[in-house]
Amino acid sequence: MAVIEVNDLVKTYGRLPVVNEVSFSVEQGEIFGILGPNGAGKTTTVECAEGLRRPDSGSIRVLGLDPVRDGRELSHQVGVQLQESLLPENIKVWEALDLYASFYRAPKDWRELLEEWGLADKRQARFATLSGGQKQRLFIALALVGDPKVAFLDELTTGLDPAARRVTWELIKRIRTGGVTVVLVSHYMDEVEELCDRVAVFDRGRIVALDTPSNLISAVDADQHLRFRPLAPFDDALLMGLPGVVSVTRSGDRVIVTGRGDFAGAVTSALARGHVPVAELRVGRHTLDDAFVALTGRAFGTQETR
Amino acid sequence: MTGFSKLAKVESKLLLRDPSAIFSMAVPLFILVIFSGGTSPGDTALPSMSMTIAVGLVGLYMVPTTLATYRERGILRRLSTTPVSPGALLSVQLILQLVFALLASAVLVTVSVVIFQAALPARAVAMVTAFLLGTSAIFAVGLLIAATAASGRAANGIGVLLYFPLAFLGGLMQPKEAMPELLATIGEFTPLGLFRQAVHDAWSGAATQPLLLAIMAVYALLIGLVAARFFRWE
């Protein structure tokens, strides 16, 4: 069952279309990634689904509701963590949770959320004194306190150190285990690769690809390299005839095999059959970064001005 | 507890934790204590001035800073994704600041009367009317600052910059009799000048000047409408 359906969404600021005929749907219980560089239209799309912005054209249904017309009803059923949204400096952790819980018809017990999100010992701490990771955990807890069916999380781990990001990832997986559909906006490839069931790749206001992370990566039709140092001499012909292998070159004591598809397995088994032991075997694995370059013809880090 | 009353409860805690609340209470009290040595028993001019300072600080300093900070920190925007609207937070804040201004004024009246032998306010109804209309006019100016300032820090700066000339013109830095005639006349029609005069009239028992009350009402309405028209939620 589709929890979110977006059809031909268009949002223009001035004359510049920020979101241009975007369509996708999110299924119940999945972690759906919205990936793209800054200014690609990710946040605007999600803000339309949250009811914060009114689309210029196209339709959006979240849990069967129109975010603009049925905003009040929808707000009871979705949880939101906004990019660049803070709390008052002097509010205490428990006060924020208690306050937000009071907004909803059927809130969760915020004391349990406090435990679950590792904030129990920060209960009396003021917002200004929390670390970046603690603030983000509080924001997630606030997004979940209304017991939502869908959670929108926007640039959740920006500014966190690697350890805090890992912790946050584990917590997001836990949200899904609880049956909540998660929409995750991110410009981090590794994050999306780690967490998402499916990803919509945004570029310049459009979706350029929508698939599982592993399909997106394997769809990258480019040569890959396998490097190793042979410990016994062998003839290049041993490898040249293998399926997928394009070329075999030598550089000093290194051998570089270029190929496509699943050629690496064929190469290693042929070497084993030919009794050629190898050392320092490295496979250049494709990542979502490569997928993005292949899809857009640009490196991911290239920033666009809005 | 429903969202609205919980909001009021949490916001009042935050208000009391804000150092500017202590500042807004302490400054007029300090002025009252320092200058009361030079007044004779039964005086109502200095107490009226101190009360105007209190309401001026709340309206021009606390109201805009709080609201613009809430916008800057994305708190108003975050609220609009919940079942409670950011308008509710705005209303709660204005009511709380009004209550705070009222409490500060009550403290100042009590201290003036009990400790410094000021006269009891002669006409209570006129005093409350002057307070409500004047506070509304001053809050409207604060709301306009909040509506247009780019950030909490900017709102704070504009509020402070505006407070001093308005306090001077309103006769809070020196008695208006000691001011150049032109400035004193202009000052009579500024929000703080109107408030001080109207409160002083009611406190001392002088005849109510309906014109002053009317101008304050017009200020509250017009400036309030402009502020509402230009208020940015994000």
C-alpha cells in the first residue's frame, strides 16, 4: 500500500522551477531515501508533503490526505524533523517532549522515548547544553512523540561526527522496526546506501533515478578495475578469454584487469585454477557516487546555485 | 492537559528563565529606588515613570526579541507541522508578556506606595484602562519589530535602539518640563509619552484626557495591523 503518492509535483520560486514534475510513491514500512546535492529540490518536495508549502501544480497524498487541505488531520499522523529547526535555549529535554506530546490526540509515553533514545540522563538538561548528537536524538524523539505513521527526517546527520552518525543510523533502523514509514532526506551517499530500501535521486528539480541502492550501483555501466600482485609468473592469456574481461595490463609488479559485470569472480577462480597465488588484491567497488556521476554526468559534490 | 495550556505553562517557565525578564523588572525598580530620595510624599510622577519604563522594556525589548528568535530558530515553522499552530504560540507569548508587564507594574505600584509613600492610585478604572491601551500600543510597536527584523539579534538591537529615543521623548529620562518645548510636544504623542501621561493622570487623580486614550487605541490598532500584515512565519 502506498503511504505517500506524489504526482507531477511542480514548485516554482519566482521563475525558477525548484521542483519540476516530480512523481514517486512511498510504500508502507520502508525507509525511502531522497538523495541529491544541495539545491536539487529535495527539501522543497518534502516540505510540500508536510504541508509547509503549497505546490504550484501536481497532487500529493499522504496517508490518503491532502497536506494543504487536510493539514490539521495529517499533522496528527506524521512526525517531522526539519532541517535547521531548533528549540528555545532554556527549555529542558523533558519539557520539550512533554509539551510536544500534549499537541497530539494519542501521543506516545514520552518517558519511554526518553529511555529509548538514550536521553534519560539528560532529562533535566537545557537544550543549549546538549551535544549535536543529543539534539538530533531529541528531534527524532519529538518527531515520534505523536505516534506517527510516517516520519520525515531531513538532513538528520549533518554536522555530526562519524560515531554519532553511526548511532543515529541504528536508531533510524529501529524506527522502521516499529512499523513507521520513514522518508529520509540526505546528501550523504553512505547514509542512503546503509539505510534506505529505495532511493529517489534528485538533480536540478527532477528525479533522475528511483531504485534500490544496490540496483542503482550495479546499473552503473562502467569499467571496473581489479589489481593484484602475482606471486608466480603467468600468461595474460589465462585471463583475457574470461567473460567480462576487457584488458589485462601490467605496471611494475602489479597486474590490472579491467572488466565489466561480475568479471572479478571469474578472474580469481582462473588464477586459483592456474595455481597463481596473488597478494594485495583490490577491487574498485562502485558506490552511489559513481551511480550519481553516471546518471547526471556531474560529480556529486558539484554545488548548484539555486 | 491540552496543547494550549501546556504551551502557556512551558512558555511562562521559559519567560522566567530569560535574564531579560529580571532586567525588565530590575531597571524600573532601580530608577524608583535611586530617585525617590528627591520626591515628596504623595508623589505620583516618578512611580508613573518607572511603570512606563517597565512596560517599555517588556514591549520594545522582550516581545520582539522573543518572537524574532522563535522565528529565527525555526520554532514557529516546526510548530506548523504539529496540530498546534504557530499562531497559538504567538498568542500565548503576547498574553504572557502582558501578564508579566502587569505583574511588574503591580510590584512597582506596591513598592511606590508602601515603601516610598506615593499616593494610592486615585482612579483604579482609569488606571487599568490607561495600562491596557498603552501596553497594547507599545506591544504593537514590539510586534512590528518582530515582524520585520531579520533575526532575534537584530530585533534585540532595533528594540534597544528604539527604546532610548522613545524613552527620552516620553519623558522617562528627565521630566518633560525640563525638555525643549518642541521635543516635549512631540514626546506627548509617542507611545511611551502617552502611556506615562495617561497613567500619571489616573494615579494622581487629574482629569482623564480622552484624546490620549484614543491615540493609544489608534496606535495599537494601526501598528498592530501593519505588524500582522508583514509578519513572516519563517
